[in-house]
Amino acid sequence: MTILLQTKGLSKRFGGLTALNNIDLALESCVILGLIGPNGAGKTTLFNCLTGVYPIDGGDIIFGNRSIRGLKSHVTTSLGIARTFQNIRLFGNMTALENILVGQHCRMKAGVWGAIAMNRSTLKEEKKAFGKADELLNFVGLNDQGDTLAKNLPYGDQRRLEIARALAVKPRLLLLDEPTAGMNPRETAELTGFIEQIRTELELSILLIEHDMRVVMGISDRVTVLDYGVKIAEGSPEEVRKNPKVIEAYLGRLGTMMGKRAVTA
Amino acid sequence: MTKKTQIIVLLAFFCLVLGPFSVHADEWGTITIPAGKPIKIGMGTMLTGDYASLGIDIKHGAEMAVLDHGSILGHSLVLQAEDDGCSGPPSVAIAEKLCNDPSVVGLVGYMCSGGSKPASDIHDKYKVVMVSPSSTALELTARGIPIFFRTCWNDRIQAERAAAFAIKRGWTSVVVLHDKSDYGQSLAEDFGKNIEKRGGKVLASEGLTRGDKDFSPVLTKIKPLRPKLIYFGGMAAEGVLVARQMKRVGLRKTHFMSDDGCYTEKDFIQAGGKASNGCYVTYAKEPDPVWVKRFEAKYGPRQTFSPQAYDAATILMRAVEKAAKKQPDGSLIIGKKALRDAIAATAYDGITGRIAFDAHGDRTGSVVKIYKVVDENGKRFFKQLEF
Amino acid sequence: MSYLLNPQVIIDQIINGLTIGGIYALIALGYTLVYGILFMINFAHGEIFMFGSFGGFAALTYFVNSGFSDTHPGLSIVAAFLAAMVVSAILGALLERIAYRPLRNAPRLAPLISAIGASIFLQNVMMLIIKARMQVYPDIIQEEFLEFGWFSISYFQLFIISGSVLLMVGLYLFIQKTKTGKAMRAVAEDRDAASLMGIDVNRIILITFVIGSALAAAAGVMVGIYYTQIDHMMGFIPGIKAFTAAVLGGIGNVPGAMLGGYFLGLAEAFGVLFMPAEYKDVIAFGLLVLVLIFRPSGILGEVVSERA
Ligand SMILES: Nc1ncnc2c1ncn2[C@@H]1O[C@H](COP(=O)(O)OP(=O)(O)O)[C@@H](O)[C@H]1O
Ligand SMILES: [Mg+2]
């Protein structure tokens, strides 16, 4: 299998705080990598570094066969990295359909002049984009909600819409930041199945931050554990579960037994 | 020596040294132009802004006079023109600056009544004469300021003539507009009084804001009054828009009449286009055509007050010639009061006609004529009417 | 007073109000578009309007001198609009690049001061170019009137009213329907999220400035044709009034700016019926004060981005 994403000694500091310390990571195509760790471990920060939101202070990020260090967010996105957010960041005053169309922005060619001239190729492209957006709405099960303003959708639908919007980018790598946060067990189960389905049907790699251990352990091919910005463990879900360092990290922090009960990551 | 004798000797010394000069003593003080130095004629007129074409025309008139005059008693002449913005504050600033300049003998200006009024107080303080070519407001010569003169007319005459003309034409119901300036407002109000004195009726009176471009709302408000005439007291920039927008709001049978501020080829006739046709304005009688030819060959079409400015500068220079005393060392000493008296005593045939002043500084025997914009033989111009 | 409330006066004032209101609205859109995206007030927008007016003036003067306008008056005017829009669009883009982008992440006061500086600078540049003298738009087309018995409308007014409506409908469709328009809305709502959806935020901001400037330029040429007199200070009062219109409608809100423009135009037109004409400008600023006190979010409400 080819390696899609690789970080080499990636470091990120906020003033005196080292949020990420020398992180080495490798992710192959069509793989789901679970990313866990206690609150404040640096998981979201890692996403932000991968997507160009934060400049990194050391190391390198290789995507495909090139370094993407220092690239702006819209460039990393058009290279094929799409993401969702820990706190939903949909465009609330736009409809569900429009949100997905925005996601397709960098895959469309027509510019301002095309929009003003309304020439044939622009119209054709627009039509295609609408068809694609409808397809994605169906795919995430929001068939009838296309014209609803995003802010008026129920919470679970908003989460799914955010994933659909990310998929509209046609990514090779999808970053999901706590997609089941705030969902009830039934919704969580549905979403888990959906993530599996994305991986197999769309053939892309997924980096998944998730606090629900059953979800992570259930669908991840491999799991990486961060604590205080340091990678403390890596391996199959089974290996990681038994790793004493991991147990300590969680026990030390939360005093909660790992096992059947969900642990906040 | 005792103290007393010391003082006596000192006094005697001063009398001896200053004796020769006391011949020239002037109760307002003197201006000294050192040998070989030029005499400066000050000038305040609008050089930038909405009425700049009027102000630059004035400058050209004075400039031509200075060039024509050449020199005075071996001293060259310089015209120092400053931008008075057609308003009080810059005019006052120029007054302070030029009155304190020892080589300035007097000033031609200011352009607008609103500038001349506060500036004349400064000139009075320093007793530096000013001759305005264009400030026509009534009160300027009614304030007992001895150093103020003008080669234009007093608006009392302008308002009277305009009203008499309107009544004669049967335009007895009028609306009066003005630009809220010292000049426009007093002229328009005086016009209104004259109309009522002659049996006419002023239906409404409104102030406009200088610099505003949209007068349609107020003209629409006036429209149902069906006035026979709208009289505007103010400058061409606003006047021409009133004339244009009258047509626009449908006041097409109402006549438009304005003042000397609108007697300008460029800003009224050219800027107004077809809409300026049939508008009436008041102005002095046409200046000497030979002079106009000479002027236009040099500066292009004349606008309004260049003839009055030419005469104002000429009068000032002639008075300096009369009042100046040449010293053995070649310097000139000019008594301020003597200069003022020389201007007051002017009796001179200028290009705008006979010039003499009454006790207030107003020109005697000035006449105001009525002009109408006409389109004849493909050319649009101000045609003087027989009235 | 009662004579003022006859139907003729009311219709005439509606025409007056819609004409100037359309112009205010076109300028107001520039304020609102930029505020919607950057949360800053582009106080140099009035000068962009002024430069547009002069761009059109230069083009028309050229056509008059070359005789082109005698044979093709309509085409000359269309070309003047295009020239004006190009001039203002370039100016708006330069302003964004030079005066605002370097201050994007500075405290809010910094770009405001930069805007005021740019505004004064641009006024002075034009003052030097025209030597501070008022310029007069050439009369390429004579003003004719459409008569309806007891009221009439000038072709100029008809042209301005319909032209401004057309431009605004065009803008609305552009923002609602096109890909770039949607990107503009996305950037307005959440700049970082938009960037993470593959939108080049800097480019969209630049386009926003360009569009707002082009609309102001159209208004500038309309003012030139309608009022004929232009000078380097002409952007100041209309700029502040359009800003008032934008605040009236809810700054950042596109339909609000349009509504605010017409509201202000009509308020000025009807206001002079009830008070002396010299207070016309007071109406605009009085309204601004009242809105800021009682409904600071404007008639339609400010569009505030909902950030996570
Ligand atoms: N923009 C920022 N500025 C300063 N500190 C930050 C910033 N973003 C994250 N941090 C800090 O970095 C650490 C890691 O945060 P984060 O990546 O959000 O953790 P999590 O693993 O819970 O997603 C935390 O201590 C957080 O306070
Ligand atoms: Mg997090």
C-alpha cells in the first residue's frame, strides 16, 4: 500500500506550550486511523496543522508525494484534504444544498467572468454541481432537506451535512473531528456505519478523532494515541487497548477504567 | 550732565534725526518700500473649488492691469494672489497675512461678500485698503469701514433693478431661493422686499446648501405654487442646477432669474446647456469691447468680474502713485491714510465706465443691466436687454 | 401644508426619491459588501465613487473631442460606464491590497484609520489632477421627458431608476446563484471554514472590493450625467449618506442596503415638504443618529456571522 500522508517530526508551539512534539505519523490509502488522547492532547491542533490553519514550527508534512508545509488552507483542500470540525461550522445562513455547493468550489472551473457571461460551459458545470450536491445529500440521508437553512437542521443532520460538505471537496483524505460528539447511541451507531461506508465506497483514507471508544475501536484499522502533544502509542486497536502507557494516561487523567465504558479522549 | 539736560539733549537729537521724515507722517502710519524692491498688490479670490472659474477670471483681470501699469516710481509691481475660498475663514487668514506683509500696499478682493465682510475688519485694524471687484452685498458699505471700496455695484441696486424688471414683465408671483451666503441671502431677501413694495407677491422663500447638487425635492415642493418667476440669489454652480432641475420637475413655464454670480459663460451657459436658454441674470453694462478683445486674446473667454478687477487694480496703483513719496535713497514711503484718501478721491474713466466713490466706498452712478440667455445663430450668449 | 399633499407632488417626490435613492443604494452596497466580509468600514468608498465619476467623465470627454459621441451617443455612454467601472474596480483592488490587507489581523481601529487616510489621499490626488476646479459632464444626450398629463418623468430619471434596479438585481442574483457569490457568502459567514472548503479567501475579498467599487462607479457616472457637476470632494456627502443607508438597512445586509438607499432618498424628498429645504442633509444624519440609538442593527438587521 502507498503512503498517503506522512508527518515527520511535526512540532507546534503556542508560546511556551508545546502542543505537538515531534509527531511521526504515516497513513496509507483507504485506511481509517483513529486518533485518541485525553482532552488537550493536541488532536485538533494536529488537524489544524495538516490543513494549513496553523503554521508549523518544526518537521514536515508530506501529502501524496509533496510537502504541504506552509501551504494555505484552500490549497491543502484543493490538493485533497477535507475536514469537519469539533464544533460544527456550517454556513448557517445558507441552505444545506448551498453548503455542499460551497464544498465543490475548488473543483469547479468557472470564474467571475463565467458567472457574468453565463456561457454554456458555466451553465453545464453548474448543472453538474447541483446533480452532485443532490447525490451527496442522498448519500448522507438528507434527501428532503436541501432547501433548509443549515442552522435550522437538527443537530445530527448538521453533523452529517458537515461530512457531506467535506466529501464535496472530493478528498483523498478526510479528517473527522469528533463526528459523534453530542449524538445519542442510535445516531452514533448509524454514523459509525456511515463512516465505514464512506471508506469503502469512496476509497479514501480517514483520520478520525473520536471520544467514543466503541466507535474508535470498532472501525479503526489502526489507532494512534497522543498525550501532552506526544505520541505515546500506536498499533491495532487491540494492542493500544492493552498498552500500559495508554491506560496510565487515561487513568492518571480521569481515574476512569478503560474497558466497556466510554472514555473521553 | 544732570538727568534733565540728558533728556533734553536726547529729545533734541531725535527731533534732528527724525525731522525730515515728519513731513511724511501719516496718522494711520506708513508703508515703506525699500529701494529696488517691488511693490506688492495683494489679492484674495477663489482659485480652487466650485467657483474657481469666476475667481481665476478675477485674477486674470487684476494681473492684466498690473502688467499694463508696469511700474510705479521705478519700483516693479507684483500681484500676490491668494485663494480666499469664497468664504470667511480663508479670507480672514489672507487678510492677517497680507496686512502684516510690509511690502503689500493694498488688496484687490475679496471675491465673495462672505469673505470681504470679516476680512474688512482685519484690513480696518491695520488700515490697509481693499478694493473688491465683486463683493456686492449691501452691508459691506454700510458698516462705516473707511478702507473698503468696490468697483462693482451695491446689491441694493441689483435687487431693485431685477424686481422692477420682473414686475414690468408681469411676473408678480415669485419664489425666492438663495444659497444662505452673506451675498445670496441678503440679495434674494432684498429682491423679495422690492417685489412686495411694487405690488408683487413672494409665495415662498427657501435656502439651499452650497455644494448640494439635488434641488429637485425643493423645486417639486414649489411647483404647486405655480410661481411666475423663481429668483435665485447665489453663484452659478448652484444656480445652473436650479435652472436645469426646474425643467426636470416640470416648472417649465416658470421663469428663472438670478444675479451677477450666474453671469458666467462657462459655469452657467456652458454648464447649463439647453436648460440655460431663456434664463435672466443681472450684471453691469458691458465693459469696453476693445479691452475685452485684448483680454480674451490673452486669457480666453472672460467670465464675470475680470473688468471690475482690472479697474480695481488700476485704481489702487494710481492711488499708490499719487500717495507715494520717493526718498533720496530710492525707497518709497506711502502714507496709509493718504493712500486711502487718494482712492476715495478717484475720478477715472475705467473700462467699466466712470469710477468715483461715495462716502461709503460705493461706486457712484453704477448701473445694473438685465441679460437674457439667448440662442442665436447657433451661439448661446448673454444678451443685454433694453430696460 | 395641505397643498403639498396632492397626488402630483407625491408622485413627483417619489420619482425624485427613487432616483437619488437608487444612487445611494448602489454606493451603500459597497459599504455593506465589504463590511459583511471584513467587518470594517471602507471609508474611502466615497472616493472610489468619485474616481468612477471622473473615469466616466474622461471617457465621455474623449468621445466628445473625437466626435465619436456625435455619431454614437448611446454607445459612448455605455463605454463611459464601463470605463468608470474599470477605473474604480482597479482602484478598489489596489486599496484592498495596499491599505487593508496588510492590516487584516490588526486591531479594528487600524484599517479604519488606514481607510480615512486613503480617502484623504485620493481626494488630494484628484484635486491635483483637476487643479481643484469643478468639472462639468458633457451633454451628450439632451434630457427629454415622458409626459403623463399632470406629471412627467425625465428619461434620465427613468434611466437611473431602472439602471440601478437592474444592477442590484444582477448583484443579488450573482450573490445568490453563482459559485463566486456563494463563496462570498461563505467567507462572510466563516472565513476560516470557507478557506478549509477550498475557497481562496483573499481572492474573494478582492472580488468583493471590485464588485462594490464597480457599483459605486456606475453611481458616479449616473450622478455625473444627472447633476452634471463633479469635483474632487463629490464623494464625501454621498459617501456618508450611502453609509447611512447601509446602516439603516443593517450593515452587512445586502437587501438592507438597497432598501436603506431608497428609504433615505424618499425620506429626503418628502422631508423637504415638512421643513425648510436647507435642512435636507440634516434628514440623513438625523436618521443615522436615530437608527444608531434605537435600532443599531438596522431595519433588516445586521448579518452577523455565526462563528463557532
Ligand atoms: N490557538 C491556540 N492558542 C493557544 N493555545 C492553543 C491553541 N489551540 C490549542 N491550544 C492549546 O493546545 C493544546 C491542545 O489543544 P487541542 O489540540 O485543541 O486538544 P484536543 O486534543 O482536545 O483536541 C491545549 O492545551 C490548548 O489549550
Ligand atoms: Mg479537540
